[in-house]
Amino acid sequence: MFLGNVKIEQKSVLAPLAGVTDSPFRQICKAFGAGLVFTEMVSADGLVHDSEKTRQYLKYEPMERPIGVQLFGDDPDIMARATQIVAAYTPDFIDINLGCPVPKVTKRGAGAALLQNLKQIEKIVTAMIRATSIPILAKVRSGWNEDKIIAVELARMLEQIGLAGITIHGRTQTMKFSGRADWSIIQSVKAAIKIPVIGNGDITRPEDAHLMLKETGCDLVMIGRGAFGNPWIFKRINHYLESGTLLPEPRPSEKLDVCISQFKMMTRDYPERSAVFEARKHIGWYTKGMPQGAQFRNEVFHLTDKNAVEQALIDYRNSLELLEKV
């Protein structure tokens, strides 16, 4: 299918996830068949104020395409100026965050807080579209709370302005990440507009992706927390959608092979101390539920030398392979 003027080869895409979807993880997910990936949230204010740390979020490798950069902010002028800065990096899409429920974002009027101010959203998106020829997307929640479900109204407005596509997360801001996502909201939005709709919320298995596509009619499914330590979910979803059969989960030793590859990429991209500390959450996700996993995590999380961490991962991987042969 086409999103804007960009062809998306697969139905499953990687969500923008703060502190998770850096370039190494995006590359891993692309290798496993993610049809589209997004950067972590990027502060429009940080870009406009020329923060080198913020600009680092805009860097990506060619193999990550198609890729979207997700911006957050609440001021139309700043968002437009940030859009022009992002455009210089030539991503395939620029995405506006209208769904982050985290207080440090909403308290400043950005993210999901904008769901309470549709006129401000209209000003922001209009300014962004005028600032670039790159397709603009939006990721939204169903509303601020259950009494203020505005996804359909918002989607219609954004389509009229010229948005290229919209992602609907079937939770309100007040739900954050609790409870079950309401997929009927995604279905209602899809029925109300003609631009592509990406469904998001509670996709943790290939069967979930198939069911969301069937029940809502959405064009693509977005995987967020379901990809934590589980990048092969894209390959398994794609295979299931194409064949109706399930690929087996990778063996523990195979999962560690992927973890080791990601860690090596992180050590090339980050200073040593940052790579080691940033990798810990990923290592935790990859090794969850594995034999002697808790003991291994307790040991490796005390290491600060990248070579020691890599060797610990290799040793643990080899011990898992021995267990698989028993």
C-alpha cells in the first residue's frame, strides 16, 4: 500500500517509543520485516534551540527506510521550524505526537494534552504541512478520557487539512497503558476518512495483528510494547498474514544472538557507559522468562565494561544452546 507517496511493503510497523526505538533497534526490527519504523519522540523546542543531543535522534541508516521522525511540541511556529530542520535529514515522513500520556509532556501542553485543544492541533498541523513537502502523519489517542472521545472528529479535521495518514491508539490519555485498547475507535475512524489508518494497541501476537486488520479495516498495524525484546514479531506477523500459519518462536539461544547483535551496534553508536546502561532494559526484555534469566540479569547489570557485558552475553547464549541440546 501507499502512505502518502511512499510504498509500504509490509502490514506491520514499529511504533515510536521514547528510550527504545533508537537506530540499532530500528535496524534490528527492519531486518525482521518491519514495513515502517519511527524514531523516538523528538522535541521541537530542542531542535529549534539547536540542541546537539536532540539532533542525534534524527540520524538513521539508509536500510531503515521507510522511516518517520516523530516530533512533539505545542507551538505552531516552533513545530513548523522544527519540521524544516527535520526535512533537511530527508526522512520519508514527519509524525506529530498527539498521544504521549507522560506528565512531563502533557504538563507543557504537548502530546496527548493537545487532544483537549483541537484548534491548536489544527494550527500546528497546518503550519507543519506548509513547512515541507514531506508527508505529515499524526499519532493520536482516542481522547483525553472516556467522556471526551474525539478521535473521529479529529481524524476528519486532519484529513481536510492535508494529513497523509493517521495512527489511532485505542486508549485515552487517562488510561495511559492500562486496560484494553478499544479497537472499535480504530474501526470508526477508518469508516470516517479516506486517508490510511494505522491501528495501534495490544498487538503482541501474529493473531492479534490479523484480528485488528479484520475487525477494524485499518491499513497497517503498529507494534509498540509487543516488540520489546521481540523484534521477530514482525517476521511472524508478516508470515501469518501471508500464509495463515505460525512460525515458531525463536529458541533462547537465537534470541540471544539477536540481543548480542543489537548490543554490538549500540556500542558503535553510543559512548561506552551510555551503551552499557541503555542496553540493560533491552537485555532484560530479551532474557525474560529464560532459564537462569534472573541470575544472569543480576550479574550482567553490575557490569560497566562493554567487553565484559558482551562476553557475559556470549557465555549465557552458549549455556542456553547446551540446555537446548539436552
